Amino acid sequence: MIKLRAALAAVLAAVSLNAAGQSWPQKPVKFILSLGPGSGADIGARLYADRLTRLWGQPVVVENRPGGDGVIAINAVIAAKDDHTLLWGPTANFVGHPYSLDRMPYDPSELVPVARVSGTVVTLAVPATLSVGSLKELLTRAKEQPGKMNWTTAVTMTDIILEGFFKSSGIDMAHVRYKDTVTAVNDLIENRIQLYSSAYAIVRAQAQAGRLKLLAVQARNRVPGLDLPTVSELGFPGLDFEGLVGIIAARSSGISNAVRDRIAADVKRVSADPLIAERLAATAQLNVPGNAAEFAASIDEQAAQLAASAKLLGMKPKQ
């Protein structure tokens, strides 16, 4: 009888959790982005927001909070203490913070993986006026002209990956930091910086207009629909980077496992739409939805890659 009661209690608890997940959301949902309008993550968020609005019967609003290497957006989500306010964007921001920030302005344990959405393809772009025909030619020129060329990236993790690569390759290029992607792209066009590692969506229009030239993708595999070699193909595997985009909740929001499961399942449902996959591909985003556990595993893999790059620089987590 005791076993029967225990089994019944477990079933009732599962039903209750499922009901809790299905009853969410009870009000508008907000996706806070750590990047500005026009970025790959922004385009993806707005695609999904439209479809999820229909599924959930509540408005899904996208709010851009760029700056502070993602800290502004992260703190906004944590401060909300609301399971209807979620972080949407690249994990490369917060994965790199233990190395880049002297003091963590938030508790990392607050970040709870909810759903993996996509993989933002990152490209290496140069000014069209620089007149280099390949990544090898660019790096050779940089080595021959120490301290004469500048580079930048969009997030901390790619900062560390590129800096580690340059050090191990004996290349001296100056790192210039930007608060926004628009200024970085404009300076790249004007040849004030000579190399930009960023989401393809950020440089796509200017590359198609002939103002910038794309040299390679930093993915491990070629991207369908984008005629660019990978850095590994070109002999520079140290520049590999898999952009990871997903949904993160704040632990203090009290989000339940049932709600996390609901969100992940609905993201996967939206991802199955061929039109969504097509639109993601148009900005070189890979359609790779995953549940909370799969997303967490991807983040762990990314953290291990970053640790290896940081080791080349003699860097250790500051906290």
C-alpha cells in the first residue's frame, strides 16, 4: 500500500509539473538580447518571437540591451526575477567573463540553460581596400608588419581565441575594442581596423556591396549556402569557433523544469518549419535546437575550448 501511494504521488507530481508548464506563459514574454539590432542573434530572436507568440497566445517582445560584453543584458534578466523574462543570445559573452572581468558583476550560478536555438556562423572579414586575397596572405602581412595592423571581435570569447592564436603564431596585431558593431564595421570599411571576427549577419550587407571581403568562416564545417572555406581547411584550426545561441533563464526567477521543457519543446517545434531554417541559413545561422541538457553540454564544450585558448595566453579564471 505504501509503495502504491508513493507511485501515485509521483504520478500526480509529474502531472502537476506538466500542467504548470502548459499553463505558462500567463503574460507577455520578454527576450533580452546582449547584442544590438541587425546581429545574427537579433534576427533569430525576432523570427522565433513571431512564431512563439502564436504558439503561446501571449506577445513575445525582443528587447536589445547591448554593451558591457553582455553584462547589461544578463543583469537585466537577473534583476527581473521573472520566469517570463529570458536572456537570448550568444553564450560566448558569459563563458568568457571569468577571464575578462576582474570582478563578476553577477552570480554565474544564476544562469540556467533553457534551450539551444542556433549556431551563429562567425566570419573573418577585412576591408576591400586592403587588397589581400586570402587569410594566409593577411596573416603573413601582419607578421611582416608587427604592430601595424588592428583587429577586433564581437564577443570576449573570440577575443581570447584570436589573441591566443596570434601569440602562438608570433603575430603582433593591436586589439581595438568597440561598444557597438556599427562603429566596428564602419572602421573596418575605412581600413582603420584590418580584421573583424563577427557574426556573418553583421558584415553581410557590406560584404555583398563589395566594401568588405570575407576570408573564411570560423566553423568546423562548411556552411550550406555560403561559399567560404573554413579556417581549418586553410590550415588555421586554432581559429575555430562555434557560435552558440540559446535561451537562458535566471535561477532567481523560480523557473520550473516543466517550463524549461515547454520552452525547449516549442523552440524545436518552430525550428522544424522549413521557412525558419531557410531564414536562419540566410544569415549563416545553423539550425541546431536542443533541450536544456543538450544546451548545457554545448556550453561546457565551449568553456573547455576557451580554457585551452586562455592557457596559451597564460590566463587563468579571475574568479
